[in-house]
Amino acid sequence: MFIDSARFSVSSGKGGQGCSSFRREKFVVKGGPDGGDGGKGGDVYFLVDNNTDTLSNYKGRKVFRADNGKQGMASRMTGKSAEPLVLIVPPGTQVLDDDTGEVLHDLIHEGEKIQFIEGGKGGLGNVHFKNSRNQRPTYFQPGLPGETRNIRLELKLIADVGLVGYPNVGKSTLISTTSNANPEIANYEFTTLTPKLGVVEVGDYNSFVMADIPGIIDGAADGRGLGLEFLKHIERTKTLLFMVDVANYRTMIDQYRVLKEEVAKFSGELAGRNFAIALSKVDGYYGEDLDADIRQFIADIGLEVSGENELGFDKNYPYYVQDLTYNKFDNEKPFFVLPVSSVTRKNVKSITFALYKLLEQGK
């Protein structure tokens, strides 16, 4: 089960109390106090693990507590310190203070381990309180209490390319044909209920990660549909691929404008990322002139149909691609506008190379 949010309290361990004891042995005339110190309470750590891709381990749990330190013992023996509590999370997890909403930690890198809360210090035994005026102290310290924090974990998937589009525009089909992902595919809206990641191979040695999120509808940034819940999963993507359905009852330009508007309302920073446009389902087009409609869409967004390029686009369809002759990339314009068909695999291979080239512009 994919869980991308969890809320609970976490507590470090209490330090063990010191010991009050006296050395009493035959032939030892002046034994004196020998109470040992208490052990340290358990710390709380967060550990990032690439083998974890969900927060399901925390589903239904309200409290996590580290163990307490053990009490000190006679003969100046220190009590055993408690083992730390290690909370394992997937890359992309944010730790937030549930009371204030402040982001405390942003855990991204594999193997990253941070100490979140320190355990309480163990109390001193009575051996520490012996002096010339009090040679028989019975006093010892209790261990210091641990700390408790109310936190919220939010998982934001880390991907290179995020697919953005209305429901049922072909996002899942595209990611299934270009990567190793196997999302559910069906001919109805909101088939995708949870984000999916896939690794796209480009040639023999290169690859990138593509993320498919549930479809966005009008008002998604205001909480309608599933968009608000999952738009956060494209916050970390380096580039966006807007999927526009040529076989949809909505016009291509209307789809594109709504998608851009919803992304901008959700995050101004996200709206400024490099992006490209894929015109999906060209095999299912039922209008009068697909060529003319594509040309009109490219003109509607203020661009012109391109000529020759080195990306291998199918020349049976009009398309646009930025001219990088002078290595000047304009992120206010799409890198390309490309008609694709995941069913007939038209331009499917080409779009993977084009996306990889677009990712290189963001380095």
C-alpha cells in the first residue's frame, strides 16, 4: 500500500537513575559509597533507505518511543545505555513539526542518517557526592527525561521527469511503454490512484526516472479531485512533461492552459521548471485534420512548426523543438511539442531521447 503521509509522536528514552550503594566487604574497613551512574536513554535517528518507497511502516502508529537507559549498579557499574531508535524512510521524505508546520529535515540522499532527538542523560550515582563533610552520601540523581516531538512525515517522490495531464490522457500507457513501470491501465478516468515511478533506459548507459501522478482537473490546486494530494510528488522533479490528449473533447489549448494554471497556483517555483509537451493518442484522433489542429495548437502557444532536427521525430506529424544552435535554452518555452502514440509507438523512442536532452539543459 502506498502511504505518503504519516502523523505521530516520537520520544527519546529517559536516562537511567544513578545508584546509591556502599561497599561492604570483610576486611574493607572504609568501603564508602560505590553507586554507579545510570545509562543514557535511547536517541532517535532518521535513516534514508533506497529500498523503501512508502511510509506504510508508520500507518496506524501513534507513538514511537526509544528505550530508557538502565539504572546504575553497585561497585561503580554504569547502567547499560539504551539502543537508539532508527526510523527508516524513503528518499524524498520531509520531517515537519506537526504543531507549527515547520520543516525540520528534508531527507533526500541514500544512506543519510540524522540524529533527531537525543536521549536523556543518565543520573549520577552516590559515589560522585562524597566529600570531606559528607562521607556517607545517600543521594543519587534521577536520569534526565527524554524529549517528545509531534511530527508529520511527508513523502515527495524524487524523479527527473514528472507527467502532468488530465485523467485518462495516456500518462500510464506512456510510462509503461518507455520504462519498467507497470501501472494499471484502463479506459476510464482516475485509473491511477497513487504515483508511480519508472526507470527509462536511454541507450546502453544512460537512464532517468519518470513519475506518473494521478490526473489533474480544473481546480486541483484548490483541492478538487486527487490533484492537490499528489501534486506534491512533482515538486522535486527536474522537468515536467505536459500530456495533452488530441482525442479529448477538450481542445488542446484549453487542456494545456488549465494544466499550466493549476501547476502555477500550486507552486510558482514548479511552474518555472523546464518543460515539454506531448500530444498523446494521435492514433485515436477522430477530428477532420490532425495536421492542421497540431499546427494550430503550436501557433496558439506562440511558436512555429520546426523543420529538421537531430532528435529523430517522425516527420509525418508537425512538431516544434527549440533551436539550441547557440546553446541558449529558454525555459519559458517548451523544449518540444511532439505528437506521440504509445499504442502504435509513434515517437515513443524519440521522446525518451528528447527528454534526456532536456534534462541535460537543467544541469
